[in-house]
Amino acid sequence: MRWQDGRESENVEDRRGTPGSGGFRTGGIGIPIGRGGIGIGGLAVIVVVSLLLGINPLDLLQGTAPQDQARYEQSDAPRGGGDDELKRFVSVVLADTEDTWAAQFQQIGRTYQDPALVLFSGTVDSGCGFAQAAMGPFYCPQDLKVYIDLSFYRDLRDRFRAPGDFAQAYVIAHEVGHHVQNLLGISDRVQQAQRQAGSQAEANGLSVRLELQADCFAGLWANHANRERQIIEPGDVEEALMAASAIGDDRLQRQSRGAVTPDSFTHGSSAQRVQWFRTGLERGELNACDTFRAERL
């Protein structure tokens, strides 16, 4: 991925090594619950936050995240050197999403509000509550911020076998996709629909559509970033598709439980995640990412 000459975002907060970011503990997390059910903060932390690690949302609510997922060590990368390089990479990718979405919002007569991206180590206090690195990167709509422990990228490479800088960029672009959904009011509509859902399976299905749309938005970003700045190199698309496939609900459930339960999916299958990222990448249009009107996912 050609990113080295890109501008760096001014919206990165480095909280590594500060109180509330470090001293990682295993176990559950206090999750904000909205009136009448899971609020958008809870949705972000329970559904969106569990992105990439396959943690059962009910486990997070009950404070019983599996131990193999909770043993997420604080980053052992040295401060400075490669760590600073990774921070710069994240800043450049975030800036690139800012440019892409500012232009997209201008086309529909809206003004894009940049999110902040918070780097933390181990634990962090967010607007959606106290979070742990074991939960993976997440977006909090309460404070309009994306949170990521950079040691997650090691897990993406080693555990999920999805290495590469474009795979790492996909993670950021997906979370920014949730920010876009928040600004457009999509997340609020999903929350309301979930409250009115007739079953848990129906509510889960809405979460799947929300996640797949964020994957499509990540692909849309890649389309426009490459069109404007030629960032994609040979092999980059395959890296992102590998990451999307590695974190499908079916694959994660099969690995952790040995069985697949489609009604419990909250993010979509590997094939669905690949399909919708590819749709955004190939089409590059907001309307192409309307997963809520799609008859088949």
C-alpha cells in the first residue's frame, strides 16, 4: 500500500501509557444500556466492538469473555521505531478516510464531521464505557471516536493469518464506516428497529446488515482513495479480502465452537463480508452499499 507520502490526520489521540490505558485485566466490561433495550452505545460495544475477535456479545454482557480471547497482552512493540511508524500509518489512513468521506458528504449536500482515533494500550475509558483490548478495535458513537490498541495488528497477522498494511487499513476504514452510519442516522434507525424486532434472530439480522454496510463503506473508501491517490499495490486487495474472510461469523464460530449457528450471526459470514467489501471497492457509490434494501446478502 502506498501510504508513506500521505498527510497525517490531526485527529489522533495517543493515550498509550496514560492512566486508564494500560494494566490490562481479563474479564468483562461495564456496557451502557439504552432505554428499552441495547442503546447505540451498547450496540457499538457489544456488536461493533466484538469485530474481528468473534466474542459472543452475551459473554461481554455477562463478563465471561472466553479466556483464550481475554489473554490479549499489552503490546510488546517498543515505543519509538516500528511503533511510531505504525502510529504514522494509522494517522495517514485516517486522514485518507477524512478526505474520501468529506467529498462523499459534499456530494449529498452534507458536511462530514471527522472522527477522532484513540490509540490505547490494554484498557481505555471511552464514551461508551470502560473497554479492554481483548474486545478489538471499536467505534463509540457517544464521543465520535474510533479506539484501537495497536497490538491488535499482531493478532490480525498471527491469529487470523491476515497480514499486510492494506488489511490493517481495512480495519480502520470499517470502523470509520460505523462513524459514517452514525452521522447519516443509520445506526439510530437500526437501534429502533432492533427494539421492535420480534425475535433475537431478527435483531441479529439487522446487526449483520449494519456490519456488512460498514464493510462496503470500507471498500468505497479504497475505491476513491485509489482513484485519487493511487494507494493500492499488487496484492493489497487480496490482503483486505483475506482479512474480511478471516473474521466472518461462520469461520470464527467454527474455530471456537466447532459448529455454526447462522441465527446468532452479528457480523455476517466470510463470504458476505468479502462480497460487500468488494461491492464497495468495485462500485464506489453510497447507494451500492444499501445492505438494508438488499433482498439477499
